[in-house]
Amino acid sequence: MLNRLSFFVLFVFLASGFSNAFAQNWTGATKELYALFDTEWEANLKDNPTFATFLGDKRYNDRWTDSSLAAIERRQQHRLETLAALRKINRAELSAADRLNHDLFRKDLEEAIEGNKFKRYMLPITQQGGIQTADDLAQFIQFQTVKDYEDWLARINAFPVYMEQTLALMREGKRQNIMWAKAILERVPAQIDKMAGAGGERNPFYAPFVNFPKDISESDQTRLRNAAKAAIDGKIVPSYKKLKDYFVSEYLPAAYPQAGIWQRPDGADYYAFLARSYTTTEMTPQQIHDRGLSEVKRIRAEMEKIKTQVGFTGTLQEFFQFLRSDAKFFYKTPDELLNAYRATAKKIDPNLTKVFRTLPRTPYGVIPIPDKIAPDTTTAYYSQPAADGSRPGYYYVNLYKPEVRPKWEMMALSLHESVPGHHLQLALQQELGEVPNFRKFGGYTAFIEGWGLYSESLGEEMGLYDDPYDKFGQLTYEMWRAVRLVVDTGIHYFKWDRQRAIDYFKANAAKTDQDIVNEIDRYISDPGQALAYKIGELKIKELRAKSQTELGANFDIKEFHDIVLLSGALPLDILEINVNDWLAKKKTAK
């Protein structure tokens, strides 16, 4: 899973291009296309300063993204104008590669334009993040100069405007009955309290001012620290107190009593759109639900085999309970758990060359999820590297309550979030050569998360599931994603209540209660996203099986992985076309 900011960047920030530094003698349609890409890239960085910060571009580090209703309407109008400009470009004059760039750019624009009518922007806060976690942005900034600190101060001083814009969106959402379920919003007040109740240097916004580079003078350090404490007390804390008052007194009482977005006036249409968008297919919620049920049945049979292999004689439910509760499966302290995650990553790294020819140059690290959000956050997530190479990728792990973080899940989880999962795929994508930035830094959830889930299965070929409990962990994680197809559609399309979804999850996977509840609440607050994993993985496995059948002894797993990865994240239908073209060329060359 990508972290909250990465996820926002990849799947909301849709219209972008790239710096056409390699454009030399282009003429005609190609020149027009790349000029549009370049213009849109720069315009969107300026209009989305938090995205620019995430990429490592410091030009707009002194401001927040304008979240006003007027700005949102302006962006929609700009998308329409950009689409009109794109349509004027003669696609027939473009090369095959640039026709793909053109078509993906158009697809992203059209989807953003269509999605705007569902007004997701009126839901700016969930238990997974929002303005109550705005300080997280600091972790993506390299604080090296006085200006870096002054820019962060400018953001602190501008925070009340950002808060007012957020409150305006919430009020309008409440007025139009566009809300989240009460069950997830009840988690938020405690998160706000951690910001509203911490003044001066105790506030998370103060974190960058704790340590300074040695070349910043003592006088500047003192000045900046004093200014930060004053701004936090005068701007940040009062803003969060205002949010807390509104949230508790008006917003939370108006939340939906049930879990799903079917309670929205346009709930059925919105969920169908999300299902198409996240899976990059035309599958209906019913078809997705049915596929989930069949996958759950298949994986349960595989689990039974492992249960028998380890000599457990009880039922599968009893085996689940054993895996959730026996002390031998858990570390006692957060430090032990963190060290074990880091050791797992080191075990994976040298085995990558067994199944990969091309590896990224960019490194990654394994670090804890911040304490303030860990209780309400899933087991782990990944944050991609900075665009300029100034920040590595990070695999964030949840150390809250190590007694509910089983050892047997760590290998599958690490394969997904680090390598050969998210880090390998996204770092390679960022290192692609002459590819527009909207493809280097964007993508499609079904591909990205489908690749992550597929990567878990590669542990078998890499020799990393020598312990049957680790293999059961991989099956548990595959089951987890199959269950998602059932419960996400169940909650948002078939009107399941929250407890029914929790019970179904618990009946089919050995995940701990803490994880199951957090996962279900994640699906409630991010409808449709959870569908992408299994649908994407099934397509990659289908294409691999087809390739092995058609090529026989000539099939090379390393070459197949290059074909899948080295065009970046793609819609699943385009991925299938790429693989079929490769197969045709391979068979012709025999």
C-alpha cells in the first residue's frame, strides 16, 4: 500500500507532463504534444505545491494547495481546456510511443473530469489522514538552508487559511449529504487533539526546528525557533481547536449511520465509477464480488494443505486463532519488531537477481510509521523516492502493539511494500528515460497494487518461503486481498454493515483483530481502492501463464518482468497489449 500522500499524488494529480529537455528537432504534432505536457507539468506543480514538495521541488514550499471551492472549480475548467487542446493535436502524426502517451494523458484527463462530479473533495478528512496530519509533509523536505525553515514557517503562518478552506468543504459536504460513516469519523477527534493540545515545541509542526545543519548560525536558529513556537501557538493550535469544535459538535453527528457510500444521493453511480477507475476494467461490482468469492474458496483449500503440513489437527478457524494468539509468533517490543523487519528486507535483497534482470538504482529504507497515526493505520505502507534523488524510498512499518504483529506475515508484507513490490516497481518507473513525467510519477492502482500482490508470490521462486508458516502468511495476504473484493463491494454496493464485513474477514483470514478492524475501516473511507490489488494480480498472473504456455522452454521470467515493468504502470488492457506484442515477436523470432 502506498502511503496517504503518495496515494493522493498518484491518483488525484492526473494532468501532468514533463520537462522536454530531450526535445531537439521535433516538429508538428509531436512538438505540440510535448509542449502541452511541459506546460501542464509546470502549471500543476505551481497549483499543487504540496505535490511539488513531495517530489523534492522546493519552489513552492512556502504555501499550501488552494483548497477553496473556487480553486476546485477553476481546476475543473482547466482540465476541460487542456482536453480541448489535446484533441486539436493530430494523433495520426505521432509515433506509436507518443500515441500511447497521448492516449494515457487523455484517459487521465477524462477520468478526472468525470470524477469531479462526485465531489470527493468535499470529504477532506478520514481516519487515515487529512488536515489533522498536515505536518507529515515535513518528512518529505530536506531542511538544509535558512530559506527551507522560513518556508516551513510561512506554511505555518498560512495554516489558518488552509483550515478555513477545509472547514468550508466539510460544511458544504454536510449540506449536500456527502459524508463518511460515523464509525470511521469517531477515530478522528483523538487525532485532532494531538495537534490542538500541543503548544510550542511539543507540536508536531515544530519537529524541523529541533535540529539544524551546522552551517546555520546560532542567532538564526534562535530566531527561527522562537518564530516557530509563536506561530504554532498563534496559528496552528487555534486552528485545530476550531476544527475540533466543529467536528465534534456538528460534523460527526451528521455522519452516516451505516458504513457504505450507498447512503450518498449518487452512491450507486459513484461506486460503479470507482470500481472501473481503480481496476481499469469494465467489471461491475457484482462481477468483482463473485470473483472474490471464488478466490476465497480456492485460497482456503491451499490453507488447508499448509495446516495439514504443520501437523495442526483442529479446524481452519482454530488454526487461525492459534496463529493470532500463540506468543511464539510475536515480538515483545517495538524495537525487536523493527529490527526483524529490517533483517527481513536484507534477506530479500540478494535474492532479487533470481527473477529480475533490471533493478532500480535508488535505495530504500525501513522506518516506523509515526506514533500519532499508528493506532489507526494499517500494518505498513510505502513512500516513493523524491524525483531528484534527494530522498530514498521508505517502507513504513507499524510498531504499535507488537503483540498483534505476527512474524509469519513479515516476509509477504515486505515483499509487497519494498522489493520486489512497490519500491522496485516505482523506483524503476521514476528511472525510465524519455518518458513523460505524468507516467514517471503517476500510475494506475490496479497495476501498482496488483504488482505488489504478485510480488508476494515471487517469494516462492526466490526461496524465501522455506518456513511453512511464512508460506501460510503469503496465503493469508493473498486471502486478505480476495476478501477485499467481497467486503468492499459488500459494504458499498450490497449494503453490508461494518460488523458483517469484519466477521467475514475474520472467518477467512488469520489476520489479527487489530488489523482486521483497521482494514475494514480503511475500505469504508476509501471505497473501491481495495478492489485493485486482486484484479491487477490476477491479470499479471494470467499474462504470465499465457506466456509460459505459448513460449514453453523459451519463456524467461526475467524478460517477462522487464516487459511488465519497463513501460511504467499501465491500465491492464494496455499491459495485455504489450505482453501480446512481445509474445508475437518472440514466436516470430523462433
